Amino acid sequence: MIRHDILNQLMVVSGSLELASYGIQEPDLLKHLTRAQTATKTIQRQIIFTREYENLGAVTPTWQQVSTVIRRAFLEVETESIILNIQQDSPDVFADPLFEKVFYHLFHYSYKYGERVTRIEVSFHYATTELIITVADNGIGISPENKAHLFEWRSGNEKTPGLFLAQKILASTGITIRETGEFKKGTRFEIIVPIDKVKNGSR
């Protein structure tokens, strides 16, 4: 309830800052108002993030059809500039109910930071002991210096919280994630699922 009230008050602050910026001619004052509004939106995102993270592990894992989860997550991104292609014969995966959020954060990362992403491809590769779900885009990719801390919580870095949460959601059921894309050629996330947590897939 407190979190809900804080979000409501932040909406009031954000709206007031936007109204205050109308008609402002003084560049320095306008800059300060813009910074305040940006900070307000950051606080909103962080509070929503704590709500998602709080629910991690609270509900028993379930079998989920990957293609259905992916399509729901992609709709949440609300973009018409990116085409999503999913390989047929999608498996079911035993994962936390927040599994959908994993793909939302991956898609959101491509959409917001990929710079020129127009296509995201999702494919499935079976090995003896695991299934690899690959989520690849055609954007700018991730620089080598950023790869090392990609899934870490880093204060002040708005890029990492979503990926941090995605990694934690997967880890709660023994699933891992890595990024294997090539800088300037696109981002490539690989979700590694133990084979005992996979069914209905052709191997």
C-alpha cells in the first residue's frame, strides 16, 4: 500500500514538473526541471523493480510454453518498429511464474539500447544435457567493457536492473543466462535450461 501511494505521489510530482516546464524560457531553469523529472521517472522504475523482485520465488514454479510467454512479453514492450520471429516447435520450460519478465527485460534492453534494432530472433537448440534458448537482435550489440558487468546490480546504471532481475528469476530454478553477441553486430542472449526442466520439445 505504501509503495502504491508513493507511485501515485510521484505521478503528481512528474505531472507538475512537466506543467512547470511549459513556457519556461530560462535555459538553466529548464535544465533543472528536466533533471528533476528524469530523477522522478527513475525512482518510479526502481519502485516497480522492487515489486517484481519481491515476488521472486514466492510462487511455485510451473510448466510454461515458451512461445506463449515470449509473445506476451513482446506485447508489453509496445513497439511497432521491431519484428519478432520465433522458431517453431517451442518447448515447455519449468520456471518461476516471473519467467515472462525475463523475456520482457531482454526485449526492452534491445529496444531501448540496441539503437537500430528492427528484428529479434528466438531459436531453440538442444544438447545432451540442456536446451539453449537464443534471443538475438540486429542492433549495435554490447561493448566488451560492458559485458563483464551486464547482469550485475550497479547503482546509477539504469541499463542493468532489468538484466539483473532476469538473471535472478532464471537462477531460482537452476537456469542460467549469458550474452554471446558480437559488438556492432547485435546482442545475443542465451538462456541455458537443464534438460530435466524441458518437455514437449523435439530432440
